[in-house]
Amino acid sequence: MLRAVLGRYLGRPAAAVQFTRRTDPNARPGLPPGARLRLDFSLSHAGDFAAVAVTRGIRVGVDVETPRPRLDPIAVARAHFAPSETAALEACAQARQAALFLRLWTAKEAVLKALGTGLAGSLSQTAFHLDRDGRPRLRMQSALALWMPAQVGGATLALAAPRSVRRVRFWSGSGFVVARGR
């Protein structure tokens, strides 16, 4: 799927899309130097869902997650989240904890991908506060912005990109498209 999406941008068949070799296991894949359009991309998948974000010359991060009924959100938060985030999870109604946990997790993973660290970066140091509607907002002063559309078919999605991005187009089943503002 990723090769097909990138192939459309590059004007070539999916089979002709090549990726750079990674020498660092935590490094994200990329296109070879000199690739047309200077595309950056991020891919995530969970269950039956996939999300692809494609940009031109802008680092981007995307994450998609699906509910995991056997997951203990409080235990995972205590191990990986900032204390204030764990406290916010513990304070909300138990029926909302799993959904709120997924919103925080996808937000964190999208931000860490946009920063280029992925999960090798610190989940607990990328802290969020929650607004009145339970939407994660970056706590740190950051050059990144975060978009989280409504759930699609039970999946939770997040996209992180530079604040200079003014427009994000989203469509179900296909991912995000980001364009720089003027």
C-alpha cells in the first residue's frame, strides 16, 4: 500500500518505488537521496486499519491504534506516560480510560515519529495536557502541531507536523495529506 501511494506522487509504478537502507534499527525508512518531490512519509497500521501521511519536504508523523480489550491502560500509563497524564487517566471514569489512553498513545507516537525518534524517544517526556473535551494538547513548547480527527470505524488516529502546516486533508481509508500554508 505504501509503495502504491508513494508511486502515485512520484509518477511511477508501486514496484519501482525504492526505499533507503537503514543502518540504525530505530531510523525511519525513507526515499533515496534525490527522489523527486522531496517526499517525506509516515506509516502506521493496527488491526484492519492503516494510515499513511505524505508531505513534500516536511517531517511528519502518523499513528493509528485500535482498542485492545485486554490492555490495562493505567498500568501502561504508569510505565510510559508522564505522571500528570497518568493522573488524568486515573481521574476519569473507568469507562473512558481506554479511549483516552488510545488518544494519548497515538498523539505521543505521532509526535515522536515527526521528531524522527519513533518509540526510541521518551514517551514520558513528550507530555500532553487534556482539554475539557479530553483532546491531547502538547504541554511542551513545540514547533509541532497535532491533528486528531474523530474516530474512524473504531480506530484512533493522530498526525503531527510542523506548525507551519495550515491545511490537513483527511479521508477515511486513505490517510492524511498535508500542505504548507501560505
